[in-house]
Amino acid sequence: RLPPHGRVRSSVSIFALQAKLHADSWNAFDSLGEAYAKDGNRALATEAYRKSLALNPSNGNAVDQLSKLGVKP
């Protein structure tokens, strides 16, 4: 879970590091997408969710979140 809004930017940094260190982890990119979306960065959220989906085509959360962002998977 993400912390309160005041700490979202810190969460983005942490999840970005996690995704960098674990570039083969679909879950790391899914969490990064959530943090970017919470921060209001739709473009980077979309990119992270698409990477998560590429690593795990069964990731229904990424499909749902991309839909909420108004983009196709």
C-alpha cells in the first residue's frame, strides 16, 4: 500500500529503485505504476503498467489500471 499523499514522491523513488534492481519483476513495475498514478503522472504510470503486463500477461491489475487511465494495454 502507498503511504498518505504527502509521501507519494518518496514512494515513487523507492518503487523506481525497486524496479531498477528487479527489472524482471512484474510486481515491481505494477507497484511503480500505482505510485506514478497516485502522483498524477499518467504517462509514467502507463509505461510502468505496460512493462508489468509485458512481464506478466496475466496481470489483471495492470489491465484494469490502464483502463482507468484511459489507455489500451
